[in-house]
Amino acid sequence: MTAAADPTDPTDGTDRTAATDRTATTDPTDGTDRTAATGLEVRGLTVRIDRRTILDDVTFTVPPGRRVGVIGASGSGKSMTSLALMGLEPTGAEVTGSIRLDGTELVGLPDRQRARHRGSGIAMVFQEPGTALDPLRRVGAQIAEPLRLHRGLDRRAAGAAALELAGSVGLPDPESLLRQYPHQLSGGQRQRICIAMAMAGTPSYLVADEPTTALDVTTEARILELFEGLTAGMVFVTHDLAVLARIADTAVVLDAGRVVEQGSVAQLLAAPQHPATAALVDAARATARRTGGAA
């Protein structure tokens, strides 16, 4: 399940062999030395809202080009982890700990500096594409926007690159489809648009928050195949162990905002150590029995 070794991202053909191919040795926003891609390193991440602790001392690492699953029951803190990684936590939230993006500390950065890393350093695919897309804009313009913002392309070049991206994520007849509005597309097509938008800035890391939950089984399989072809490091948030086993080698289990277990997906499935993990495995096996799948 390891991410593809080809250093060329299939979504845009950009060479991503090392972080230094795209950025200066020293990050101009904070002076951090970034001579090597060190990964997405989360240490002691804690989020409090109105004196209530939502995430408590969350720690894990996503090595460059690898996929790490974040799994847990509803309310375990999965989505808040995604939002905190992006700096999109709710207004008034208190965030402490450390999130280092290839050596650059993100926690505590002013909003304007943090925003420079969104899209180009780290990007997100949201759970529900219908709410992530602007209903009043054609989808082609929505893909072109991050291309102009992060790659500095002019309108014509961004349009051509958007067309190429749309084709690379498996959209049929992209030239015609990019002239459509979100409501004119299927759920799977909208999610592919969101993936194209996320990859437009050639990010080193991608956060995918339950990206297949709203899709039917056939469309889910196609979207997962698309994710498997991406070379960006990935945090893949899910409650579905079958999806986790397909998309990630290692995983972090959350329960009540804390990491209660982490390790290889095979180990977690075969011999879960924490009751929360065991409950997820039991639920997955029961679902498999009901649907006739492998237990």
C-alpha cells in the first residue's frame, strides 16, 4: 500500500523528488532550514474550545510520500485533527503543541503566513464536495483559481492547466465538464473536482477528511484508486477499516480526542490492543458478515 515511487505526480507532471526542488533552503516566512523533506510532524497537538479539550496531546508523523490513516468513531476528534493541520480550527480555539511541515513550524504562525502554506505545502479534500464547491461558479474556474494563486499562471495558462488536471483525475470530457456548475455534476465528479483543486498547488501533503463517505460503493472504489495514484504524503481520515486497509500502511486511532493506539494497519486489524480499536474491528467484521464480505 506504499505510495508510488515515481517522483512525478500524475495530476500535474511536477517533479516532487524533494521539497528543495520547489522551495528555497530557508523558508522566508520564518527562517526555518528546509534542506530536506522531513515529513509532516505532529507533536502534542492540543485543541481547546471554551475550556473544553477537543484534542489532547495528539502525536504522529507522516513521512514524505507516505499515507497515514487517522481512524476513530464519530466524535473521536478526527475532523478537528484535519482542521487543525490546515489552520482552519473554529474561531476562538486555543491550539498548542507543534505541527512541522518539512521543518517549518505552523502552530503560532500569523494567519497571513500560515495561509502561504495552504495549497502549496499542504492541501485538503473535504468530506462533502457539495459544500466545498461554490455553487455559483463554474467548476473550471474553481480549479483555475489555485493554479493562478500558487503557480502564478495567467488566465489562459491556468485554464489549460485546469483542463489537464481534470483529465488526470479521470473526469470524462473535461473540456465540456469544466463549463458546468457543481449541481450539474454527480457526487463522484464533484469529489474529483475537489481533488483536482487540492492538487493544483502541487502540495507536499494532502489531508483527506472522509472523502468517500458520501459516495456509492462503485464511485468510492474509483476515488480510492485515484488517491492511491497520488505521490503526496497523505493524512487519510476515515471511520471505515476497509478503506483504511486499502489506502494506508500505518494508522493512528483516536478516542475522545486522544491517540490510544498507532502502528501498522495489519497489526491494528489482527491484534488491536485498545478497546476503541477492538470495537472498530468488531464493527467492521459484523458489517462484512452482513454484506457477505470477508470477515
